[in-house]
Amino acid sequence: MDLAAEPKKTALARIDWSSGSATVRDVHLDTTDSTIVEAVTNADEVGIDCPFGRPEAFVAFITAHQRGNVDVPQGLTGLQWQRALAYRVTDQRVQAKTGLRPLGVTADRISHTAMRCAGLLATLAGQDIPVDRAGAGVVVEVYPAASLTGWGLPHLGYKTRDNIAVLATLVDALLDAAPWLDLGAHADLCRRSPVCQSPVRHEDH
């Protein structure tokens, strides 16, 4: 699921997995919360491209700031201190492993999307759907650019409107690397939208 702050620009794909193959069954654009909840309810595993939490240091900072007692550590530059507040341990480990810096959930445009995500996770938990922000539940936080890097595939420019050719090249490279993946009737859409990069997983039985 490629989550955005509102239904517009939110995309969701469902993939059926079986032994040795995977097939894209459904693709939804401009996806509403109700459609997302229904999809998660009927899935075995869901990858959501959005931070599931915020840095503990940032939460402590905001609490202290509200009380008027912000403690600035000695020996750190302003930028070092700010980055320690803005990036989670998850983000730091992704950067160390891939060289890519995720968007900071506390100080970047992803923050509004994370607010929506928090509401969705709460709705799912309220319907007794297992939600574990560490990844042990049905929903799993994903970072497509890092995944693409790990797979040796292009990871830059595929989400920009002016670089549709980059997305098409990426899809071709993905299919070359994973010939067992069948985009079915959605092949053209996947070349025009990055929706297929963070799919809902659904097991065949």
C-alpha cells in the first residue's frame, strides 16, 4: 500500500501468492480508509509505505517543550541534535544498511501521512486485527526505495510525475529479476503508477 495523507494519491494492490509465483489481482487508486480496512481484514500480510511510529527522543522532547523544560544535550551541534530527534532507530539502521535516508516522520511531509496511518492502525486494532508496529502483526511498515536498493533495482525518480519512463524501466527490471511475478491486466497501470512497489500480500489456500 502506497499511503498518502488523504485518499487522493493513496494506492493499494492485492497480490495472490502461491508456490513459485505471485499474481497481481486488484489495484485501487484514490483509496479510502474503508477500502484499506477491508483489504487488511481479508489479507494475510500488508506492507504499508509509511512510518508506524515516532522517535522516542522526539516524544520526550515534545513533552518537555510543552512543560517549558527542553534539555539540549551538551557537545552536539544543532543539526546532530535535530537529527537525533527527527529519525527513529529504524530510520538510522535503514540508512546504515542502504545509504538511503528515509523521510523524517517528525519534520517532513510524511508526517501528515503518518497521522492518517496512526488512525488506521487504531481502527484495525479496534476490530481485533493484530497490529504490532515491530512487524509481528498483519501490517508491516515498508520502505520501497530501500527494498529496491537491496534487490539491486533502480530506486530514484520512479515516483515523480515527469519521470514515467523511469517507472516503466523499473517495472521491466523488476519483471526481469522476478519472472515469477505476473502483473496480469494491471501491467500498464503499474508502469504509470508506483502502486505495485508495496503490495498487500494474500496467500492462496
